[in-house]
Amino acid sequence: MHNRASPQSEGSTAPDRGDPSGFEIVRDPLWNTIRLDGTARRIIDTPEFQRLRQVRQLGLTYLVYPGATHARFDHALGVYHLARQAVALLAERGELDRVDSEECRLLPYAALLHDIGHYPFSHALEELDPGRVPEHHEQLTGRFLAAPGLRRVLREVADDAPERIERLIQGTSDSPLQGLVSGSLDLDKIEYLNRDALFCGVPYGAVDVDRLLHALTLVRDPDSGRLEIGIHEKGLSALESLLFAKYQMYRNVYWHHAVRAATVLYQRLVQEAVDAELITAEDLIGRSDEGLLVMIEMAARASGRPAGERIATRWLPALRTRRLPKRALEIPGEVLRETPVGDWFYEREPLRWRLESRLASELRLPPGELFVDYPAKPRMMGLDLLLLRRTGVAQRLTESGHAGYIDLPRVSDELYHSARVFRVFTTERRTVESERMVDLLRLAPDALEKRLERTEPIL
């Protein structure tokens, strides 16, 4: 790769880029050499895929870790590379004799296209209310695969390739190879943990990739009789390395307090832009990072409305010059584990707004100058994976199933709650007393609603 943002082709064995038998070599700082076949090259050349060069893999994390400017483009090539390796290893052992050969051909392209529907700044917008964001990025896959150029390339592999690839990406395929694209041990996770750690300059994302790839195997589910991707018992320690790497990356990078401060600021400006009808929810689809910000800025300046002025003169400049909200409060997720806040925080948005408004008022802040944040990813550490014992017996490794050598399901649950933090951010320096806030968050949603209606202070 000639720089950290985009891989560079070094040459091809075929002068005709449309020749599916030709290939090119891409230099990559993580995997060193990525070999692209002709179909992959043609997919990459489509406008839909090229957009991923301008969508940062880690959203606004570069405001905290300056090296984190790598793109979804880079990551997609890496997942494609791992998919080719995994398919080759399975084929070498004769395991793919039981799988439709067409599915084996399509798998690397599904891996390459798995992030094609991502919003600007990656996952940040998916935390907004569904009324403001059309769908999760994976559910948008079909829209992008329907683009004429991309659809034409895929249909040269198989007539129904776009539909089959869409199902693989959405996790609804009945293919035995589904788990390589979407599952507890999919190649996406293996790739992004290593790549993100490299570009953030942290040692947390180390995963025993080679061991994991060699431990992948096709296992027959003892209950359903279906073949699916599982892991051999000899790869359990490598699986543990992945779980601990994921925990460390969420705790230290993805949910870092300043990363979350930038994220809530970005979410607020997009939320206001949609609510004020400066843009529509559909305008969020298919944009680049900077393209969305420019579109919002132009609409905000032309609107002549208070919301437009706030966005143009406060939120956008604050984001671009890194004037981020400050921490007024942090409560570890372990403290809130048995409280109802996790159930309502993303499901009852009006309640969250009322809490923010009331807190802002008591802290003498203007409306909209306080943000509450409690990041959630319920399946972050989740396990649902077949384990093949050395004896040949298959067991399902889940939260309620086989424990593994170190009780992986229980450890995964503990790590998830340990990584989460409830925070209150304010645009001016303030402090919120933790005990009073914990008491509020222990209330059931309806009880909290009534408490916010009363006049006596909540802090």
C-alpha cells in the first residue's frame, strides 16, 4: 500500500482488466500482499465500491487516535483476502466437497462487499432513532448491489449472485459458509481488530489469525443436521485471544470517552438536520464522510432557521476543530447492570431527551448543550458457534451452552458490561454527582418519566 488510506496495485498478469482470469497484487500494511482476481478488480472499480475510500473505518476516532484515518475500502480488501485464505484451507482439506461450488466462488465477493451499504462515519448513525436513519447498513446492501454496473459484474459469476451475496451479508443465507461472512467468528471481526489496532497504534487488537483460520472447519449441527462453519477444539485459545482483543479495543478505542464525545456531537448535528428537514433520512445513504457534512452545512446556511444556525455556527465548527463536549459524569456499566436503563435508552428516545433537558436546566446550560451516552452492542461479545472436539463430538458454544476452558460465555458477558460506560457530556465544564444519577437510572421508565415531571431537583 502506498499510503495508509488506499491500497495500490502493483501490476497484473493480464492487460485486460475485464479478464476474470487475470489478477493484480495489492500491497497492504497489515497483510502485506493481497491478490485480487479479475472479478474482484471489477467490483472495486465500481463507483459504489470506490465510495468506501471516503468512509473512515472508525468514524470520528481519528480525532483521538490520529492514525485512525483508514477507510472501509482498506478493510473490505482485507476481509476478501482472509475469505480467500479460509476457502483455500477448507478446500485443501477436502471439506468443500460437501458444498456447492458456486457458493465457494461467491464467498470472497460477499466478504469484499460486506460493508458496501455503510453510512458516512461508519456506525455512528445507526444508534439514532429508526425514524432518522432508514435501516442498518447491512439491510441497505441490496440497494447498492442493484446498481447496474455492480449487478452486471456479479451476474457474470452467477445469475442469482446479487441475491445470494445479499443473504450472506445479512446473515440469512442457508449456505454452510454463512459463518465466514456473518457470525460469531466471521472474518470481518478478525480483520478489523487487527487493522484498527495497527492504525490506532495500540497493542490491544492482537489476534492469533493464523491459528484461527487453520482451526475453522465445517461441522454438522447435532440438533439440525446442517453443516456450518465452526471451530476445532485446538483453536479455542485463539478464539479467546479474539474475545479479549475485542474487549480491549472497545474499552480503549471504540468507546473511549473522547471518541464517544465526538460521536454524540456528530449524531446531534445530523439529528437536528433531519428534524429541521434540512436533509432527509434518505440523504444519508451513499454519501462520503465529508460529502455529508458539506451537504448539511450548505442546507443549514441556506435555511435561515434557528436549527440551521446552530448547526452551521456551533455543531459543525465544534466537530471540525475538535471542540468536543466534556465529561460531567461516568458510571461503569457494571454498576448499571441490573438497572432498566439498558432496556429503554435506545427504545424510548423522548425519555432520553427529557432527561437531557432536565439535566441541562439544573446545570444551567442552554437546551441541547448536554448529551447522555450509553453505548450498546448486545452481540459484541456474544457466542453462537459450533465447537468440534478432538473426539469428533460437536457442541454448540453459546451463552447458555458449553462453557469452554475458561467459561467463555460467562467471561464474554462480564467483559461486555465492563466495557460499557454511562456518560454525561456537557459543552461547558460541569460535574454531576454519581450517586444521584444512579438512583435515577434504577427507576423503571414510567417511574423515571414521572420523576422528571416533578418540580424538585433531580440532582
